Amino acid sequence: MKRPVFAILPLLFSPLAHAHPGGHHAGVLDGILHLLTEPDHLAMEAIALVAAVVSARVYRRHARTHMKNKHR
């Protein structure tokens, strides 16, 4: 019984969580444009891109090392 309550809580409090003051966007294109032009979103996108590149490099290095050790 406790789990359905926890599933409903985010729905109850989500209208209170406005990231930006003022009205929100009217359409999908406005929303996408907002995500691609606002500085706070660009900073999050840059951090995500750096994390993805670093993760890919670590994964490749690990896979390459694993393959070298496997062939020995």
C-alpha cells in the first residue's frame, strides 16, 4: 500500500516545481527552442556531453585492455 502513495507524490508536487518564472511555452517547437537556447540548459547539455565523452573513452580503454589480456 505504501508504494502507490510514493508514486502519486511527484504528481501532486510537480505543479509547484517551476524552473523559470513567468509563463511556460505554448508548443513543442517553443519547448525545443527553449532547451537549445537557454544558458542553464546549455550548461547541463555541456556537462552531459563531457560525461558521455569521458565514459566512452573509459569504456573503450577498458574494452581494449580486456581484449589484450584475453589474447595472452
